[in-house]
Amino acid sequence: MDRLALHGGRKVRTTPWVSEFQGVEALGDEEKARVLAVLEKKRIFRYLADGYEDSEARQLENEYRELTGCSYALAVNAGTSALISALIGIGVGPGDEVIIPAFAWVATAAAVLEGNAVPVLCEIDDSLTLDPADLEAKITPHTKAVIAVHMRGMSCDIDPIMAVADRHGLLVVEDVAQSNGGTYKGRPLGSIGRAGCFSLQQYKIITSGEGGVVVTDSEPVWQRAAMYHDCGQNPFKYSERKIETFSGQNYRITELQAALCLGQIDRMRSIIQSMREQKRAIVAGLQEIPGVFLSSAFGTDRDLGVSAVLYISEADRVSSFAEALSAEGIPCEVIYRPERQNLHIYPFWDFLMQKRDPWGGGYPWNADAYKGQVSYAVDMCPKTLDLLGRAVQIRLNQYVTADDSEDLVQAVRKTALSILK
Ligand SMILES: *Cc1c(COP(=O)(O)O)cnc(C)c1O
């Protein structure tokens, strides 16, 4: 048997692995030209008296309406702001509970709290997304909405989620931050729930550094979200206001961000196509390796291929496996290790675990309007922690070649044969 690189054997791979970024690695002339044109026009704020309709921000909204088929889109300054605006948009507020998956991003939980509602945690399944089987168990008389997070490029199993939500009269918000451009059974992500939220931050598939978009088919949801994102004013300069004003934040996007993203959006299709292709090859190569199992959702149409995740059957071997695989030249990480902070996983959402608000009053848990009872503990989603504690993640992007995929598969095989036998 081949000696492991960890023990002085030859590395499977000696050249560096691809970067962890996608869209930002592809930044080129298109984006430069668009950003420069904005600078030359000296118009960097979206709402100026002339031409609301052809602002860069408006064009970006049009692109997202086209991408998702939704009637309304609102460009904002971040994915977090998109989530908060969408929650306010659908009418979430004091007294409400919102169910979120135990594996998401810390901002998903924070957005619920910023919407004055109480987050309730739900397990994930081996697709890395919300487990529809656990969703129903987490519903209480106070549940108003569910945030379905399409995590690590994996679409949620959204049909059963929608079925449970419909049965109980819950609204679904899709968090598409990590799966921009994805689909579920041919339907664009973001268009299936009441609202969909995108992020354009650097770690996402396409980016403008910071930025976000909300999409919806509901005019009142869009009007409420738009009102909230701009302190109750501007958006209605170019369309009739049909709701009462209320106070809000300033979550406006700049023309520079919007122009940058317009350059990126043209690249999204080819980025995704290339990632999907290599991911299918990787998943095919990783079948039937003793001690390693994959989700049946990996490599399917639900998978954009932003990372390769494999599960190790014996949890106590996972750390040595990941160490040995990295030594072979395939950098990887165990997603959940209790001693290492990972803000994608609920035990590390301190403010939630300890019910902390900015004022020290335990709001919104202690609010008069809230009649429910929620407590949080590190062991409350054992299935999620068990899965993520066995999950080894290797980051992928559009520059992974067939040779890279072969290296990955060969390195996993070699490592598994030594460590997991
Ligand atoms: C990145 C991310 C967000 C927040 O987006 P920002 O643009 O960073 O505010 C929300 N949810 C998920 C799942 C994310 O990955």
C-alpha cells in the first residue's frame, strides 16, 4: 500500500489546490469597464432625479427578476439586509417564531432577531440542508415562517418543506446566499417561497464585495421590504406607494456595487456549469470507498458544486482522515469540531445560545408580545452535529479541472485505505 504523505510517503498532489473563491477570481475587463463607466458618469447613488429606471441598481433588479422569474426584485447592500427586509416584508415581527436550520450562517439567526422574532432551530439532513422530517416537530402556535437555507450550493428539498409550510399556514423565505443561480426541479431558487434572498459578498458565487437582493412575487411584500430598506421613502419615487409608511433602515446599494455585480452576473452561468460538471465527476469517483459515504443529493441537479463534502462512517477517525488528506495536497476541513469556532453551526451562535441582545434585556425572548418558550442548548440538534462532525469539506470552484478532480478522488481513496480500513 502507498505510504501516506503524512508519514513521509509521496504526496498525491504537489501543485496548489484552487482558491476558495468563485466569482471574485473571475473579475475582469467587463467589471472594470462597468465600474469605470459609473465613476465617469459621477453617479454613484441610485436614486437621482433623472433616470431611476436605468440606474445600475435598477438594472441589477431587472436581472434578478429575469433570473428568478419573480415580478419584484429589490437590490440591497448585503445578504443580511436582504433577509431582514424580506422578514419585515412578509410581516414577521414581535411574538413570532421563525424556524431556521441548525447549519446556516450566523447572519440567518441574527436576521430573525433583527426582525424582532424568535429563532427556532431545526435539524439538517445529509444534503446539508433543512430536514423536512424535523420541520413539523418544530412548529408551535407561534411559528410564522421558515427560512429554507440553500446551503453550500445545495438546494433544500423544498417541495416537502413547502408542503409542511402550507399545511400549517407558514411563510417560507429562501436564503439563497450560498446558492445563487441554483435550481430545484428546474425552478429557480428564490422563486419558490414567499421571498428569496441573495448575497453578493465575496465568498458567494458571484460578488460585488458586499450586496444583496430580495425577490418576491408579492407586491405588498416588495413594498414593505423596499420601505424598510430605505427608511420609508425613496423606492416609491418610481412606483406608486400602496402601503402606509413605517420607519426602516438604510440598506441601499450603491451604483458601484450594482455595476460590479452586473459584470459578474454574465459569468454566473459558465461558473456554475463548470462547477457542476466537475462535481459530478468527483461524486462518481468517490462511490464505494470503504468508510466514506456521500449524500444521494450530491452531484445531482440540487448541487451547484461549490464544495465536495464527504462523510466518514467512524466519527473518531475523521480528524486523522482530514489531516492525512490535507497532507496529500488536498486541503480540507472537518466542518464541526467542538473546539474550533465555525459560525455556520448553531453552537457558535453565542448571542442565540445565551439570548443576548444589544441592550441586555433578553429581547425578543422576554418581550410581552412573545407568548412562547424557547431554550437553546449545544446538544439540541444532535443529528446535525453528528453529520457535521463526520463531514470533511474540500472547497471547489470553476477552475477545478478533470486532472484536479482525479487528484482529489485518488487522494481520498489512498487516505481512506490507510486510515479507515
Ligand atoms: C453570507 C450569508 C448570509 C449573509 O450575507 P451577507 O451578504 O454576508 O450579509 C446569509 N445567509 C447565508 C446562508 C450566508 O451564507
